[in-house]
Amino acid sequence: MKIGVLISGSGTNLQAIIDSITQGIIKKSTIEVVVSNVKSAYGLERAKQAGIKAIYINSKEYNSREEYDKKIVEILKENGVELIILAGYLKWITPYFVNQYKNKILNIHPSLLPSFKGLHAIEKAYEYGVKMTGVTVHFVDESEDGGAIILQEGIRLDEGISLEKLEEQIHKVEHKLYPKAIEKFVTGKIKLEGRKVIVEK
Ligand code: GRF
């Protein structure tokens, strides 16, 4: 399956996906293009190093969020993209974009949704004092981090754990869980029944 990845930052999840394709954990798939809304995003470097087309699009050059998303969708379609992976993409995607790729856009979020939506989720959960948090991979719809949940993995907080250590643990889980969800998607093992997602073994 042809994959397009959208990023804004360091791209460690992108790297985990690139590695999973190379190692055959995600089969019969290629990343056709990586798009960033941030020029300095290190993920663009990671893409180039892997021989993947890496494109920066400056949102300031577009009059509205929809105009900007039209450009992104145009790039994705030109590259034959069938599955879109948001990997630390810090831009709100418009209903236009969602409708162009209905149930074909995935996101990863560093909490057990629906708790701690939005930015700084790890810190918010930590400051709240939860004893358990985790990682969620979900479909993207028009709501904020509210699409149907595909996979979740919980992490129990060790007593007195530092925020830095927790972040490390979360990212480690992300780098396994996202490739796993993508592999399930590309092999047709994910079925959507209303809000419920059935993931076959
Ligand atoms: C991850 O924690 C992901 O859950 C969140 O943004 C972060 C991206 O990190 N959506 P990276 O750019 O993949 O390193």
C-alpha cells in the first residue's frame, strides 16, 4: 500500500515506520512522500536519508486552512497515496481533508484516549497524577483526537517516576504500536463497525 506521512517535528515515529517497512514488519508497503508544515522538522531529514520524497509546505502561503489542505491532498493524490499517517503532525486537519480520505487517516496519541486529548498529553496525565496512561492509535475524523480507536496499550506508572522517564516509556511503546496498527491496516485486518474497530489477529 502506498503511504503518505505528515509530520511537524523530530519524526521518531516516522523512523519507526521506515524501519518496520525495511525489516518487513509492515509488508507490501512504501512511503511515497513525507510532508511537513515545519521547515526545520528533523523528520524531513530522516525521510531524505531513507530516499523518500520530503516536502515542506509553508501554510503562510495559503489564504485558509482549507486552501492549505487542498495543496496537501493534491500532493498526496499525485503520489498515489492510499493511507495517511499523522506522525506528530501538529496541524488541525480540515473536514475537506478528512472527507477526501475517509477512514484512511491514522493518528497516534500519547495517552489512553479519551483522556488527555490535545497537546502535551503526557505531561497532562503526569501532572494529573494518573497511575496508568498509555498510547492510542485511532482513525482521524473531524473531532480533536476523537476518532474510532484502533489499538491502545497501557503503561502503569512506577511510583515516583520522572516525567522524562515516562516520556521515554511512552515513545518506546509508540514505536511498536504504530507499525503494528499500520500492518493491520495494510493487510485488511481492520474493520470499522460504527465507532467500534474490530482488529483481526
Ligand atoms: C508523539 O508523541 C505522538 O504521539 C504525538 O506527537 C509525538 C511525535 O513525535 N502525536 P515524533 O515526531 O514522532 O518523534
